[in-house]
Amino acid sequence: GELWIVSAYHVLCNAALVAYASDETIYQPAAVAPENRVATTRAARANADLDCAAAQLDAGITGLNYQLGIGPASNPIEPAVGMKVIKSGAASGVTEGIIVAVSGTDVVIQIDPTYPTDFVLSLPGDSGAVWLEQQSRSPVALHSGRQSPRHAAAVSLTAVLAALRLKPLSL
């Protein structure tokens, strides 16, 4: 019955990816003010190795299954090489790519080779966005950063949910 938000560890807990120190209050927008408080991180729901964490929504805060500019997501699935994916990043907006590598929990996403060379896949500030399979809108990976201008790094969302001991809402 509890609702949680999931994002990158370096977004919710510690930008330096050092050991979890204490629970953190999450504000939206980021301005620290009592009326902006929405959630609190928990040590049991943080994993620096996978760069993922969750924060429990405060009482009275409603969760919404909606990706800005994309729409609602369906149930998570495993990432696979060749899968076309889309995300809504805070800095780059809605972008799309193709999964080119899956190794354990690590996922690498590349710009579609048919796109212009100046296409932006991700920017600093996109960490914590969820990559969705384009057709089904099934979440597949948690964006953790940019490897190069044409490649993004992510972590399998099913691995993230398992590590954080969370289950997706039944959709």
C-alpha cells in the first residue's frame, strides 16, 4: 500500500555515490520549503552499486503513472538488444534510442544510426529518467548517465526493483 518514487542514487541520496548517510527529505520543486516536501529516502531502499534509490511518498501525496511528454507506462519488462526505447529526461526532454548492449544489469542505449549526428540522446540532469520500450511503453531501464554524446548508460529496471525490494503497481 505504500507508494515510492524510484530514481538514481546520485539524484536522491548522494551525488558522490558514497555510502548512505541518512534519510533525505525530497522536495518538488527542489526549493526546501515545508509545502514542497513530497517524500523521504530510506536506507533499505538505496543501492549505490546499481546507482538506484527510492523515496516513500508522504501521506497525502498522490502518485501518478505518467511520463511527461510520453504518457502512462505499462508493466516493466527485461531490456533486450535491438529494443527501441524512449525516455522523458529533465534536461533533454523526450528522446529515443536503441539498446545496443545488455551485460548483467548494465544497459547501453545508442542514438538510432539513421538520426542526424547532432541528435541529443541525454544531457546532465536526465539521471533517474525511465527508458520505456517504445510500442508497449513498458519500463526497461533506469537512466544513470551519458557515456558519450551518442551513448547513454542505464540499469535494468527489473534489477533495480529487485534490489530496492519494490513491486510495480499492477497496471
